[in-house]
Amino acid sequence: MSQKVPRGLLLVISSPSGAGKTTLARRLADEFELGFSVSTTTRSPRAGEVEGKDYCFVSDERFDAMIAAGEFAEWAKVHDNRYGTSIATVEQTLRSGTNCLFDVDYQGGGAIRRNWPEESVLCFILPPSMAELERRLRRRATDAPDAIARRLAMACLELEHYGEYDYLVVNDDLERAYTELRAVYLAALAARSRREGVAQSLLAEAAVRRSPGR
């Protein structure tokens, strides 16, 4: 009996800046060949970032036009820059049955949950301490001291939203944190809501086998 292709899974990973979500997200995407949602942003590229792979970099004017055209499932202003997720891209991914990973902040995560409540699973990456978070930001050396101060202040606000997430992973050790994130993804794939079609098909097949004349 043929089975309908299930819609894809949207795995949302969020954290305060510097907690390590991007490193963990890319590792998971590489292992399981997940689609990686590429956000549109108005910020300038950092060293090593590639257009269309890490982000789609656009001007403020172009971002405004995309908002006016209703092209974003969500968009948010973070650290004086704007980020958005394309509705068309997400829907195409879901219809194809492809599982997709989102590296977004809590505002983006909340919007994805509102738009796709049945397909989304939300995981928040926590730093082991605020002191460690500050150390990581300073070690990264990609921001000026005033920008680091803003990121730490924003981290306090972001942490208040942990309760909106399904899973919490503490990144005190990269390997342990990845093992937990990997387990979250695998558990989400085996959720009853995603495997119910298989169970129903088996029940239908069993009913035929029990019918008279077999």
C-alpha cells in the first residue's frame, strides 16, 4: 500500500549569541543532510560568510520591499540588523518532505511555531554560565567592545524565552551538547504525529489479512 509522503520537519535552534548554536546546527545538518534555512539579512557579511549559503545579504530598501510584498514568514530586528525567513522557501521544503534546520533567534522561533505548529520542533541552546558566554564573545573577536556589551544585554532578554522551547541543551562541552541535540532530532522524527501514517497503513493491511477468504 502506498503511503503519502509526510511533510518535512522544521527543527528550530536558538540561543544567545555566542552560545554555539551555529556550530551545533551546521554539524547536525552535515550529518543528516538537512536543508539549512538561509535567512535574509541587512547586516554586512562577516569574514568567511558566503552569499546564499550563510545568508542572503540585502539592502534595507530591498528588505522593506520584501516585507511589503509579504514574502517573510517572520522577520525581526536583532542587534540593529534585520533577519527574515521566506514563506515560499519553507513551504516548498515541507511539501517535498525535506527536513529543514533553522538557526534563528527566539522571535524567529516563535513565528515559525505560530505558522507551522505541527511541523516545528524548537530547541534552545544554553551557555553554561554568563561568564563563559562573555568569554566566548570576546574570544571570537568579531565585534567591538560596545557590540559585545549589547549582545550580553540581549542575552539576558533572550534567556527569558527558554520556556517557549520544547528542548533545552546546555553547551558546556561541545561533544556532549551535540549528542543531546542529535537525540532531540531523532526523537522528533519518531514522534507519534509523524509516524501515525505508517501505523494506520499497517492497521489497514492487518484488517485485509483478517478479512474472510484469506
